[in-house]
Amino acid sequence: MVDKDFLNDLEEQQAINEIVELGFANRKNPKIWLRNLAVAMAILVIGIPAFAYTFPALAQHIPIIGGIFERRGGRFADIAEFADVIGMEVTSHGVTVAIEDAVFDGSRVYFTYVIVGITHHFIVWPEVTFALIVNGEYVETDSHAEIERNWGESDIFIGTGQIDSLERLDPDANVEVVMNFTAFNTFVPDIYEIYPLASGYWDFRFPIEIIEHEVITVNQTTYSEGFELTIYDIMLSPISTRIYYSAILPNGNYYHSVGDSISLFRIRDNFGHIYNLHTGWCSSRFDGRYFSGCDVVNGINPEASYLIINPVGQINNWEQAVNEDGSLAYSPYSGQPIWQLVDFERVVLPEIIIELP
């Protein structure tokens, strides 16, 4: 714990100014602003020792909640406005991991975290598993976490991550997030080896609520040349729009991506604005020709009155790859054939128009 004698009046005022300034930067989010103001008041009124006791994460130089989404910029800056403060931290073997904040749009959990106590390395990545518990039951997820950049000190790193549910969730369900960090590694470029930096147990579990949203029933189907796509409904929230659909392909898709494919391709509103699909999408494939899924775009312009969706199918011609000796190529890991795309033909399906509230 830091003794107040080591912090003179000027340093104390500078600390307050920096915290309040960050608070003004987050003034769109009352939760972040109130927390930063409380931190400043804690320093001013009760001094550094009590401040360290009241806000242990910040006492260890863990960045103030809310800053990481904003520093990433782009759509992450918009997410920050709706994020819930988590403020949990765990220390194991001298390394502290803190979950800063998170937001849940009904299918994807975005979160930020901080790591303190790892010696500086250019590249650091975590070994971590994630899970979502919905009404007491685990659901299938796809997820990743990454450490974006150094906070500016040799032993502080910040990161972001996301957890996608591969199942359609009830908007009124009780959802909990589970995170289990077990190690942090780096990569040694000169010898091309992975080097462990820290191992331990950093376990987190916390409830999370879906942000305000609205579900619009669509139930429209479009067809062309053996492709069939049905949009069931869309879920609108301030940070994302999820479009739920099912599709039937002309030819099977039995070896991962081998087969035909289809996508929503282009989504625009009545003002002509085009919305980009996020990378990553949730889907559940069945026998290779039938699957259901959801695509994600950024929040829709609240002034828009309708969306126009232009699905595009792709008929693919695949051939099994050949080794240099002329033999057919197989994966040394799975034993499955290795396929290569020879050519393809695109099929534009009739557009679907969705009225917005």
C-alpha cells in the first residue's frame, strides 16, 4: 500500500485531474463517469491508502474501467457507451488479471481485460477458455481473446475479447459468463518457439444482461437456381443488428467449406447506406445442404425505414489437391482430403425488403 507521504499535493492534484479528464471523455456513459468521479473524490477526501483499499484494481495501476473499448476506436468506441462495469480481478503467481467491462447484445459478449505483472514482451497471448451459462445450462460458443497493445508500462497489458453463442438465446434468459485463464505466452522470433511467461488460475464468473433491443419478425424467403434463403427475424440493438436466417444449398457442404455457399452479401437502407457484415458469424450446419445462422452488422440508422438485403449464392467447383508426386493430398492432422477451388459461378437471389419500426 502506498503511503500518502510519498504523494505531494501537486502529484495528488495531477492524479485527480487525469481521472476527471478521463471521466469527461466517458461522459456519455453515466456508469463510467460516476466511477471516475468517485475515484477522484476518494483520493481527495480519504487519501491514497484508503483509495488503494477501496479500489484495489486501480491501486495496482490497472487502467480505469471503460478506457480500453474507447482506445480501440471504431465500433468498439460505440460499445463503450453501453458497457457494464465488471471490475473483477484475480491474482495468481504474481500476475493479476482484471475483467474491466463487458456488454452483451443478445448473442455476443464483448469484454475488456488487463494483465499486470508480466515482463514486457512484444507479443503476448493468453491460454483461456470461455463459456456461457444460460438458465443454468452451458451453450455452445465460439470465442477468442487478444492482447491489443502495451499500456505504456513494461508489465501492463490490455486486451479485448468476444464470446459468441452458437445457439439462439431467449432474450429474457439468465446468462452468466465464465472465463478461465491458465497461461500467458510469447513468441521468440529468433528461434521460432513459444515461450511461457506465466501460468496459474485466473477464473471469473459473472452475470450479464442483454442491452435494450427489439425483435422484428420477417419470415420472408427468396429462391434462385437451387438456392433458398429464409430470413426469420432480426434483432435490433444500439450496437448491432443480428439477422437470423436458414438456407438450402444446391450441392452438399460435407468437408468444412467444400461445397456451395451463400451469404447476405449486401445490406443497405432506404438512404442508400451500406452496412458491412462483421467478421465471424454463428451457424449450425446439418447434413451439408441445410443450415441456419445469423449475420451481424453495426447498429442500424434509427432514421431508416427499411432494409434491403441482397443474398448471393455461389456454386463452387472443387477438386482434391494433388501432391508433387501426383498422389491425392490429405491433411496430416485430420486425414481428410485437401480440397482446392477450381472455379465458381455466382447466383444473385431476389432481394428481401424488411420494414423497420
